[in-house]
Amino acid sequence: MPERGLARSLVESYVYLDLVAHGGETGASRQAVVTQEEDGWLLRLGDAEVLVPFEAEAGARQEELTFGFGLSELIDPGQWVLIAATYASRALEGGLLFAVDPSDAGAFDKVAADWRFAADAVAEALKFFPDGAAELAPEAFWSEMGRSLRESEPYRLTRRKLESDLAFYRQSLDDFRRLHAR
């Protein structure tokens, strides 16, 4: 039986499944089987199993926290940085396409969501920093993906860089909404 992970929100569980199931295949989480358990929703995909407690999901929705309260036990800060970069890249590309044809309300919503998810993912990485720390300890990175990023591009994982990315993603979302107000 696979080891069961604990997610803080349904969104976090789907992002995690996209990272680990089916070799990281894009959109793999859409194939997840979701069942309702006594204490939450259980998502299964391949050898991965993630429980999202009802209380955690309700709290995340109430507070509008995309990925949930507290620190992730599933996704390390390096992975969060890569997730943020993926969403930002999608937002940039989608924004360019939207500028060509701004009549698609669905495209507007997708670009806005991608900028918001990029910002929220960087905020998740920042949660791992101890107060006053400029860098993260090696132990903060438990995934191969996170350790690899730390080894190859450590400058992407400093507090200063992440705070700069967070400000950029939030400003990009605000600018996109202002320029293409709906």
C-alpha cells in the first residue's frame, strides 16, 4: 500500500500529484481517483495517495489560501519555486495571446489565475525561511527536484530573490487586471 501524504488543500494535493505521479506527466492529476473518507478526501493516482482533511480544505477556502495553512509536508521550497516559475511562464504566454484577442473571458481568468498561483507558490517557499534567515538550510529540501535546484541555481532560493519574485508576480497580476479590466 502506498504511503499516504497529508495535504493542506485540494489544490495542493493536485499540484503534488502532478509532481510525483506518472513521472511528473503534465496534467496527470486529472486522472486521480477521489473518494470521500471519514476525515477527508483521499486522492489516489498510481502509487501516490494524498489525504485532504475536511477541516484543512474548509479553512483554506474560508481564508482564500490556495495551498492551505502552515508548511507543506508534501512539497519542498525548491519545488514551490519551480511551480511558481511554471505558473508565471504560463501567465506570460497567456497574457500575450490574450492581448491579441481580448474577447475570451476564459482566457482572462486563466491568465489571472496563473499569476495568482505563481505568487501563492512563491509565498509557500517563503514560509520555509526561519525569521531573519537569508537562505534555507539544506535539510529544507527533501525532494530530488528541490535538491537539484538548490545545487544548480542556489541564487533562486534566497529570501531576497523570492521576495522580489513575489512582488513581481503580484504586480503583474495587478497590471494585467488594470489593463484588461473585466
